[in-house]
Amino acid sequence: MTALSYAELVTALRREGEGLVAAAGMGLDAEVPACSGWDVRALVDHVSRVYARIGRIVSTRASEQPPAGTEIPAGEPVTVLSELLDELVAELSDCDPQTPLWNWAPGAPQVATFWARRMAQESAVHRFDAQAAHGVMQPIDAELAGDGIDELIDVIASRVYARDGVTGPTGTIRLQSTDDEAWLIQLEPDGLRRIDAVRDPDVVVSGTASALLLAAYARVPWTSLDITGAVDLLDRWSAALNF
């Protein structure tokens, strides 16, 4: 699958963010199924703080990690979320893809593309969360979901393992997308890595790229997909990642 361009990522951020705003507008008191203890109000507050923090990184062209803590404007929560989305999209649109910007990922290029991608993916998953709270879920666009699986394998998983001191399971997984993409993963106790080939992976999971990404982020059960092999390996991997 061809990597999404910077412009496509910013467009996806706009689209997914607006979908989140629309779903949140259906009611803030609904419980978010995949986020224990959260209602839509808490979800909106979380995403608003993320948008505000990353917006500050982009607007100031931060080259070092900014101080902890992010204030968000007072106001009706959904309106504040929408305004912060507008500001973040505008700030990223003013950047060149290679504009130097700090990020937390060791080895990743410290440039604007990182945040365009991260914010598009963050918005897509949380858009699904807000829709799930109201029973109106829509899948993630296939290209964006495929990029999300790439990001999960190459960037996100290693951060979660290191941050949480994870000791994960060992095994091999093949994620097979019906959108004609496949990912071969070697799980190890302290992380994971891509592999080029394996004769008999421990488990093969087939489904749309959207379904695979949402299952990896524990938004839908693995058993809702087509699975051959060690289902328990997927469950142990999800428990280790603990999104």
C-alpha cells in the first residue's frame, strides 16, 4: 500500500475530526464501550487536550519536548473540540511536510509529517469510539487504516512496551487485509518487529484493514474477524498492549 501523502494525512485529520465532532454532538453522557469509565464528555476532553498540545508544538515549531500540562479554552465541549480541530488543521497546513518538529518517537524523523499522521490516526480511532457510544459506527477508510497498522507496528507498539514495562507473548502473526495488504509480525517479550516471511505463522487474521486496525486497538473483538490458529496469542498480545 502506498504511503499517504502529507496533504492526504491532513485531509484525513479534518475528515475524521469532523466525524468525531458530529458523533459527540449526539450526546456527551453516552458511555464509550472501549474506554472503561469514559463517557463521550471524557473522550472529547481527552481529544481536545491532544489537539491543543500538538497544536502548540506545531504553532511554536517546537524542537524540544514542551512542558507537561495542557489547558483548553472554556466553553461548550463540542464547540471547543471543533475550534481546536480547526486550529490544528490550519497549523499543519501552514507547515511543509519536512518542517522540523519535536516528537516522542526514538528514530522517527522529527518533522511535521509525524504529527499529521499521528493526529489523523488518533482522530480516526476516537471518531469510531464516539460513534460506538451512539451505535452508529462507520469503518475507517482502507488506506488510512492500512497506514494505521503500519504506524502501530513501526511506532506505537514499541512506545507502549517501553512506557508500560510490558512483557508480551512470543509468536508470529499474519494480518491479512481483504484490501490486498499483509503484515507479518514477530512478537517478542519486549517488543515486536516485521518479518519478511514465515512458513506457518502461529495465527492468521483476515479482514478489512479497518477491522484489523480496530481489533489491534481493542475496539472490536478479534473473534469478529476470520482467524486461523492461536486465538489466545492475539488475546495475550492485546492484553500486553493495553490501549
